[in-house]
Amino acid sequence: MPLFTINKSCANLLWTYQLFINGANILPSGITWNNVSKNLVITKSTPVGIYKVKVKGSINDGTFAETSEVTLDIGYPNTGPPTFDSSLPMVFVKISDELSFDLPTYTDPDLDSVTVNFDKKPTFATYSGGKMTFKPKKPDLAMYFITIILEDVNKRGSKSTTY
């Protein structure tokens, strides 16, 4: 929070402070104003959000006022990438057969939404709604290694795990 600059002529005067967050003089839970240090105190229980904070300092006789503004972006850091909850199976599919199975469930430590991406996924493989389906034809005969990437969606930086 920026501090006010007080010149010597104002140093011995009594100042009064008003705090406005998002235009209201009501503090959200988890945010308090410390009258002694003239600082905002933000605790872990503060709801995630963007807060426009305005502090107005006034000399008690009304002859001078100064306002300072700052935007607080309160959120949780990205503590880790998403991971599958169990191991991935090795899959063998016969030509002209169709094989479908559900990918293991995955968890993100911050409960972020997760995207599932693939690298080197063959054209005969599809993914939809958590289910992998393989339907190879004779020209597809080969061994394939498919990379699966789990990536979280977090505005403080995405993290990913590659399988």
C-alpha cells in the first residue's frame, strides 16, 4: 500500500483516514485496516478477487486531503500441476478392431480446471469426454507412443504434467 508523503508543516497535525474498497466503506472478510501502522492487513481467508482500494487521508480541520489508490489482485498461487490418480495402461489393439477405455481420473492440487492435450496422437485415435478410442486400419500397422499432457488453467501461471 503506498504511503502518504507528509511535509513538515503537516507533521504535527491530526490525520483521519477513510478506506474504500470497490467504492464502499465496508471491508470484505479477511481485510482489516490497522490504525496504528496505517496499513491494510490481508489474511488467507480473504475471498479471491480484484479489489480497488482507495485510502483518503484528511487533516481534521478539513484544510487538506490526499487520496491514494491501488488495485489488489488476491488469489491463490499455482502450487502444482494436475496428475492422473492412477497409472496409464499400455494398450494393444488389433487391426480393424475398436478399443475404447476411460483415461484415469486426474486431480489438480489447486482445484483448477484441467485441459487434456496429446502429442503424436495417431489419426485413428480419438478422445472425447475422458474416453480414448482406437480404431486402426491395415495401413496404421506400427507401434505408437502417445504423449498425454495435463495442464491446469490458472491465471497465475499454468503448470502441466506430461505422460
